[in-house]
Amino acid sequence: MTEGKQWAVIDRIVDGSWAVLVFEEGQRQLTVPVGKLPQGSREGMWLAVRLKDGELAEAELDLVKTEEVKARIQLKRARLLERMRQRQQGGT
Amino acid sequence: MRTRLLALVLALLVLASAAGSALARGELAVHYIDVGQGEAVLLQGPGFTILIDAGNIGGREVVDYLTRLEVEAIDLLVVTHPHADHIGQAAEVLRRFPVREVWMSGYEHYTRTFEELLDAVLDSDADYFEPRAGDKRSYGELELQVLNPPTGNLSRNMHETCLMLRAVYGQIAFLFTGDAEQRTEKALVGWGLPLQAHILQLGHHGSRTSSALEFLLAVDPDLAIYSAGACNDYGHPHEEVLTRLSILGIPVYGTDLYGTIIVRTDGETYSLAAEQKGRLGETEIQGCVDLNSASWEELQLIIHIGPDRACQIMEQRETRPFRSVDELQSRISGIGPKRLADIKAQGVACVKEVNHD
């Protein structure tokens, strides 16, 4: 049965052969052959996917979502570094 | 066969003898926690607790293990790299235990798992540091030496940015490699960093991507430990790595087979313990190892049958039972005429008559 569209991120490529996807909902993981990923896929990119009988049926890169998450991650790491800079300067 | 079986039993006796003893004063215990297909190592010594990586998402093994050991606080949480099988339970660790400091490489991964980890660090009071090769930190008698990544811009390849650590306690050294691959291993050898270690944690769960020969020669370990889940999707640990270690005479222990593995040292000598006393040691082989009924551990008593091929045999017999040992050649990858001849000459593998009751 084909399921509705979901979002998943390419958490890692293992041994150059397998891609581990982590779904946005529930942190479920799915391991698929890298050949099933869209052209240009890299670790850390988000995909809009459809599953059929638990297998990956469709996958499309979602570069907008990837950029959104990237911006949030960059901001949060910058806040951590800034917090440390302030502590080292004797601030709070 | 007798020699190999004896060696295994002896190893397990050594493991069992040290298991369960309390953390003595002046002793460092390094716990390679069984987190399935992931990684988490706990270092507990006099006055310090350090956690290197925190298992896979979807599990609770790390928090459960720390709770069982009555860990009250963590001085340092090291995140070797942001893949989910290394940071999966890190946010929960930060929520459940006071963590004084967190180390990461600085590589930004655009996953929810990594974002939750950053949120948890921000919500905690932990210090944050991105160390580089050459940095050192002492915790009592323990010295942590950072081997990777080098200073300068981080590589775009996450595994090349892995935090790699050498931990030295008295005369005993441990190497923690994360998922560093052969390219990084060879670079470290080239830079001439101190790599020698008594206990080597094999890179990338024993994958062929790691454990280059020149790196193994430079580390020159007494023994190697890997963390992997039984019958994982990737065939870790890979046969090439196990063969390389075997040729070098380096014994290897995996969490898939032994459960949580604990190395204890007073800085002069060390002992090895396994939380599960070794399922092999409790198994009596009744004449031969039946391809259709033997456990995953028993199957590995057969020559040329390692963790991955044992899984293949178990999958194949679900589809159709083996009718003869000869079928290994046609049904199991990597078993050709030469290896089949070795297996038959060893005489351990058999196919018992199927009982039609």
C-alpha cells in the first residue's frame, strides 16, 4: 500500500552502498541502497518520500527544507560558541 | 578446530573471571557498551566519568547502563561525529545527567537528531569545546590526547572530521577512533602522532572502510574491540578486517558476540570482562554444528564463517533448510571450492537429518 508523503533526512551513507534515512516523524530509520536516492543526494539532505509496503517508492530532494534546517543548526552552534566565548571572558 | 575452540573458551574464561568485580580504588574501567549497531564507551576512573558517543536512536541502552552503574554526573561527553548511531541517545543523556562539558568536532549535520542534541546542550549548563589534534586534557591520572581532526578548515567528509582520542592511564593506552576511515588513519600515521595503544577500538564498527594495515601496525594493539549489532544491515565487522587482524595475531572482541565489554586497568596491567559471559562458552557442541539448527554463535565455530556469513546461513535456512554442507558454496557469498574444502576438512559443520515428527 502506498503511504502519504513524508520527510526523511539522509543521516549517513554506509560503506558507500547503503543510505540510512531517518524520518521526521518518530525518528524511524530505513536503510536503502544508495542507488535509490535521487541524483545529487548527500548526507544531511532532506527528502520528500513515499513508501510502498514499507519500501522506498519515491524520493525527491527537498532543498528548501534542507536550507531551513541548515540555518537553524548553524544558528544553534553559533549560540553555543558565543556562550563559551562569554564564559571565557568571565561573563555569564 | 580443537585449537580454535580452546582459544575461544580460554578467552571467555579470562573474560568471565574479571566480570562483576567492583570498581576498585585507583582503577580505570572502560565499558564498551552493547548498544546494538551503534557506539558508546564509558570511562570511569577515580573522580571522573567520561562518555564517548551515545548509541543509536530508538534505544535506551546508554541511559539504562549509566543508571544501573549509578552514575551521578558526567565530566565529559565526547561526540565523535554527528551520525545518528553515535549521537542517538546523547540528548537524553544530557537531560537525565548533569554533564559538565561536551566536545564535538564542529561539523554541522542537518538532521533532527543533531538538532535535538544541540538543543539539549544549550538547555544544559555544559561547557562546549571543539578540540583539535594536539589538544590534551587530564582527568586525574588519565590523559586524553586528541588525534583528529587537524587544525584548519574541517573536511566536507564527516568521517574525516571524527574526533579521535588516545586515552593514557599509567602505562596503558586506549585508542578511540569513532568512524574514522583508512584515509584518516593513514594521514595520522603520516603525521607521526603517538598512536600506540594496548586496546584499539576498531573504526566504523569493523567496516572495511577502516583498519588500514599501516594503521594497525602503527597502533600495534594487544587486542581490538568493535561495536556492532548482530546480523546488521552492512555485514559489520567485515571479513577483510577480521582476516587482517588474524594475520597480525590481534585478538578481536565484538559487542555483537560478547555484549558489553569492560576493560579494567590499574595503569600497569589490564583485564578484560564481558557482561554476557560469552554464549559460546556455555554451549556444548554435540559432535558437530548443524547448519539448520545451530545458533549464530555456534555457526562461527566453523572455519571461514564469521558474523556476516552466520547471518546469511540463518537467513538461507529460513527459506529452505540445507540438505548438505556442500550447499554452502552455492548459497553463501564468499564460499568457493577452496573454502568449502577447508570447512569439510575441519569437520565441524554438518547437516543433521531433518526430523519430520
